[in-house]
Amino acid sequence: MRISNAMMADNIKGFLFKHTEKLLKTQEQIASGKRINRASDDPIGLGLAMGYRKSISGIQQFNENITNAELHINTVEDILGTVTDLLQEAKDISADPDLEMRPMLADQVAAIREQVLQLANSKINGSYAFAGDLTDAPPFDATGVYAGDGGTKDYIIGDGLQVNIGSDGSQIFQGASDVFDVLNDLETALNADDTAGIAAQLPLLEDAVQQLNTTRAVNAGQYKRLEATMNFNERFLVNVEDLLSRTEDTDIAAAAIDLNIQTTAYESTLATAAKIIQPTLMDFLS
């Protein structure tokens, strides 16, 4: 079988096309930093990469929820800590009221009650913190009547994991001891110069402080859980990101070696073609 220049040219063009294709693909991988730039590069790898990206997005959302939950708990802790300090002032007044200062102390207790009421109607990120699920209206009216419900603030922090932060103001401020009623009664007793009535409010104020401390202790436990989950999520995130990188990122060192080899092969093919195919007068006439 006679091998013509045209047949050799076709073979050489085929080799050049393959070398060029590999060369361009390697150059693209180096320039983009990605081994997979289209589905045809590695269909299986692309599917794995998509799964890893979905996992990363989910973990990042969980961590954002954890951050919001931690902010919520920290804000509640600040609020309840301030209320506890105010109730301690009321306890000091109830434990040892100055006879001559009782009218003035009554005004002080009224001011304490107003401050506690304002704190009980606090907002976190635009929603009332102690109204349960009814977050768009104040939980307590001016008389201390609760208008919220028994709902909780819920944060999803992982697959099948959720933190429920107590936000039922009636349980926090009006459990065994109603903070607003006790302060009202203390103010009334001070104005009436009722020594027995004043003293009777002390154990009730202590109960109210204990209610707050119980909520704060539960929240502290929830906060530790959030921290532990965040730490786990961060470690898991690093692992998934590493898997994603191994799946789709270019090994630059290996790609650089491949590029040199492919460049050499391409140039060698060109040089060989120049020697094998010599144009003749018949080539131009054909």
C-alpha cells in the first residue's frame, strides 16, 4: 500500500490535534486552578464536588444559626443579669427599710419595677425576646399582664440538631413569684408604712431571683452546647473543604510537569512533520 503525503499529513494533523487539546486543557487547569472546568472533564468528580459544596453550604448555615443563637443567649444573659441586680436593690430595701425614707424608697421601688418591665419587653434582632412565638408585640402591658405565649426561640444547628431557647416571659418573670406583683406590693407596703408587709416581700424577691438564675443556668448549658457544636462543625468543614480541593483543584506542580511534557511532544511533532512532509511541485499542482 502506497502511503501518500496526504495520508501522512492527516496522521500528523491528528497527532497535532491531540497534543494541542491536551496542552490547552493543562493550560486551562493551571490558569483556573481547577482540575474540573466542565462536566466532560470528570463527570464522577463533578458529582462529588457538587455534593461537597452542598455539605459546605449546609455547615456554614448551621454555623450562622449557632452565631445567632449565641448572640440571643448573650443578650438574654445581659438582660436577666441587669434584672437580677435591680431585684437585689429591692431585696436590700425590703430587708432593712429606713423608717424615715420609706416614701422615697417606695418611689425607688416603683422605678425599679418600671426598669424591669422595660427589660422584660426587650427586643433581640427586632423581635421581642420574652413573648414566645408572638414576637411582634410587647409581652407585658403596663400592669405586668403577659400577652405572649409559651413558645421558644428555635435554632437548627446541625442535621437533626436544634437548640430551643426559653422565651416564655410568664415563666421567667412570673413563675412561682410574680416579679411585678411583688414589686407592686413592696411599693404599697412602703407607702403604707407596713413593716410586716415590707418584710413579707423579701422571700418572694429571693424566689424571683432564683427563677431568673434557673433560666440563666439553662441558657449557660445551651451556650456550651452551641460552642461544642460549632467546634465540631468547624472541624467537619475543614475536612469537607479538603475533600473538595482534592477532587476539583489542580495539582499545580504536577500540571506544570505535564505542561512541559506536552509542550515538548507538540514541538517534536511539528519538527517531525516538517521533515517528513516536504512540499513538491506535484503537491501544488494536485
